[in-house]
Amino acid sequence: MLSTQVPVRQGPYQRRTARLQAHDIAAEEISQELISRINNVVSWRQIFSKSHVIQESVYADWPQPDFVHHDTKKRITCAYEFKPHDADKQELLKGLGQAIAYRVYFDHSVLIAPEVSEIGFLKAAIRANRMNIGLIGYSATGDLRRMKAGLNLLVSLKPERKRKLLPVDSGPFWAYYRDMSFEEALRLLSYAREACEKESEDIKDDAFKRIFRDITSGQTKTLSGRPRSVKNTRKNRMNYKKNYVALFNHLGLWSQTGELTEGGRSLLDMGMVHGANSWQFKDAFAGILLVNGRHLRLVEAFKECQQNLLASKRDFNREEYAKRVEAILENRGFIKRNPKRGHARVSRLPLTDELSLWSKLGLMKVEGRKYFQDSRGLSFDDTRILHVVAPFIAGGTARA
């Protein structure tokens, strides 16, 4: 692991969680730095397309690379294994083995390692065995700024024919959310536990069938509290399953086979005792969403945009704010680049469903049913955000 004293150059939430998540934060920062270099430096582009690389998350228990890049134009994926500055010989060799294994599931793979004496062996091993694996070195320091500035492309990736890969569940960098209510989340957790107790062959599918039956029979409500009115059609069933199952996957509430994780069981118990709409349940859900679901990174993207606009000391409206936020999300590789963004009129804020969820969780303040205020932007409740992520700081781990 990285030293607990790593001076992570992040926003207020990351500074508080850096001691326990230094490795993950460093990996995310390096991922964004690599996307920036791919977009702006020809020698770093290698096999990738300019402005078409985004970050993705892997939901499976295995493999679990530190981060994944997806070239949406060429439709290729690349898994990265990041080793910290104090990694020993065995860990570096293990990293090479992990990079080799990732190629079973991803088109390409890259090992990122400190430039210590063993780096020459890694470079020679890759070339001697003619492995199409990339190798990136960095200055062996715990300082994140020096790590990013000192990235060195030692072995480049080469184009190759498309291979048949084993399937792996993956999706957006953050936990994709579409109007699941807290009541529905609690029901789905309960149904998953019951399916597991009955030794179901497909826990996720059985649990979803029950929640979808509740949804289409009008037994549940939307996040805003309105009764659901959803027809039982194949299209609706596929859409709801995609959104609900993917959200639980990304939040780490259940395993690859559907058994509830420690975090999933804890959230279920909280809901059973206090109720789905209690602040105890919402606090626990919000913490999981911000940390495991990486919504903390989205919040900071909005805050960065807002700070830049406020620093300009001029008025701004929703359209300008939306374009600025979208540009930041694109540059960080969080969302797919929109070539029409600079020309089309944008009045809708990005991630509107996520904004609605943050509001219901009390993570941001709403004035007169409006999230956005001209020349002020969004109003995040920093005190509450720090409160709900505190258990992750105390617990020492993000993912159950």
C-alpha cells in the first residue's frame, strides 16, 4: 500500500479518505492522467483513438484490474495493474502475472510500476516472451504529483487482431443510477437473501423477478414517492433489470453469484430495523454510493466547475454550467465525449437522475424544487457528505 502520508492533491473529501484509500486514489488519478496524455500527446496514443477513451468499472469478483480504459471508437478495452512505489520484487512479478491474466478478459493490458532496479527485468521479460503488454514506469515516490509528472512509457502497446475474450461484467466508471427508490433497494436486498437461503441457482435473476413483479403490480413507488405505473413488457423488464442489477453490482452489495456481501447484509439489516426511508438507511446507502459507487468523484467534478465559474466573478446560467460540467466529465474520462457539445444548446444538467438521488439523500440543498441557481450553481452539503463517508474512514475499507 502507499504510505499513509501520501500528499494526495484532491478535494476535501479525498483528503479525509486518502489515508485508507491512497492506492485507489492514486490509480484513479493516474488513469485520468493517462487519458489526458492519450488525447494530447501523440507518442502516448499508441493503439487508442484521440478523445474516445473513457474509464470503466469491472463488477466481477475476478478479474479486478485497478482501472479499465475503453476506446469507444475502436471498441477495444485495456486493463491496468498499478503497483505502489514501495512494491517489492514479488509484488512486481505478481503484477506482471496479473497483466498477463487480464488479457483473457480484455483486449490489452498494461503494468504500471515504480522505476526501481527490477523494472529492467520486467521490461526484458515482456520483450523476450513477445507479450503484447504495456509497461509504464514512474518515479518511486509516494508523492502523487511526482508520480503523474514522471510517468514514463517503457513498452508500448501494439495493434493486434481482435481476439475472442471471456465475458466480464463492466460498465460506467461510477454507479449508474435510474430512479430506484430506497424501498425498492431494501426489497431487492431482502429478495436476494431469501433466494440465497433457498439455494437458488440464479440469485440475482430470482431476486429481480420478484422486485419487477412488485413494480408492475403497483406495489412500489418512485424515488419522488409517486406510485409506480409500469407495464410488464419485455422491454421494460430488460431495462429495469439492467439498471437495478448493475447498480447493486457496482455498489458491491452482492457478489458475482448474488450472495449479499458484508456491506449488503449491513444495509439490509439497517433497513429492516429502521425502515427504507429512515435517515439511518439513507446514511448507509449514501456512504456506499459515494465511496464504492464513486459518486464522490462526480460531486468533486461539479464542485470544480462551480469554483472555476465563481472565481471568474461573472454571472453564469444553467446552459454554461452544464457545458462546463460536461467538459470536465469528458476530460476525466467519466463520460463519452459528445462531438456536438460545443455547438448544441444544452439546458439539461448532466446526470439529472444522480442529482435527484443526491438531493433525496440530503447531499445537496434544494431551493424551491430547484437544484441549480443562476450564478451560484449547486449547493452541496459538505458536512453531511463527510458524515456519511466517515464509517469508511473508520472501517478501513471501501468495498465490502
